[in-house]
Amino acid sequence: MIHSLKGTLTEKQTNSFAVEIGLPGQGGVSFLVKSSQNVVKSLPETGSLVKVFTYLHVREDALELYGFLNKEELSLFEMLIGISGIGPKSALGILGVESPEKIRAAIAEGRAELLTKASGVGRKTADRIILELRNKMVQAGSEKIVGIMESDYDLAEALVNLGYTRTQVKTALSKVSPKTVKLEDRLKEALKFLKNV
């Protein structure tokens, strides 16, 4: 099992990146690592030194390496693919929707509709995830986190209707302080950020 990689980030694509292991100028081995869009966006510029935690998925016809920025993401990925019918692609889709903290909160609170935001995850699959993982999820303040997630979905729709792109809206909402709970206050903070875009 390849537990982690530490090396030079040589390439970034939408759902994957490459890490070269070896001494500069002396060659080495380059690993193609599949990941969620959230992870790829959080990586530093190419040419930087990175460390990622990995999961090697063995199939009959392929070996695929999946990478994560921390052990929490890796652990959640492993839990998700341990559920019948959830493959690495679906698990990455779920991890790409929200942070691990928010996904854990949604599962702990039994909120299937929040999990269905991931591409390819229907209601039955989301219900199965909750059924199998709910008792394993401990997330402090999960009720509050889910409440903010729900209000942020409403906010996102309102901001998109004002003409902002979903990417701009997602970035703006990620900058809003988690301590800001009221819907109107979160909207004001998001709009302040969007005015500078």
C-alpha cells in the first residue's frame, strides 16, 4: 500500500495531479494521482513541494492512485468506498461537493438531500450512505453546520440568479466566517467578497 507521497507537484488537471519523487536533476518516478476538484484547487503552484495521503485502488485491469491533503479526507474516502455500490468516482464526487466536516455533519444528521448534490449520487445511494455510516460519524456541532449548509444553498441560488457564476459564489461563501449564522449577515459578507471579484 502506498500511504503517502512527498515530492514535486509537476502537473494539475481538473480531477488529477502528478507528483514526481526523486532528486532534482537526477530523474525519478512520477505518480498520476486522481482526486476531487476541491483537493486539486487547494494544491500549491506546480513546481512546489507537496505531501499527499494516498489510497491505491486495485482493479482487475488497472491500478489507480487517489490522493488527499489530510488523513481526514482519506479516512472519509475509505469509509465511502467501503459501502456496496459506492466506487472511487462517486466517493470523489461526494468529497468534491463540501468539506469533510460538512459531509460528516450531513451524514450524522441524516440529511440525504445534501449528499445528493454530488453528481451520480441519487436518493437511494445517499440513504444507504447514511444507514451504514451514521453511527460512525461524530461531528461536533453537526446540527449547526447542516443549518448553515442549507442556508448557503439558498444563498447560492439567489446569488447565481443575480448573475454570479457558481464558482464565484462557492468561493465567496467559503470566505464567510462560520461564526456568521444569520442568513442576511452571510449574504452581506458574500456580497462584499463578490464586489471585489
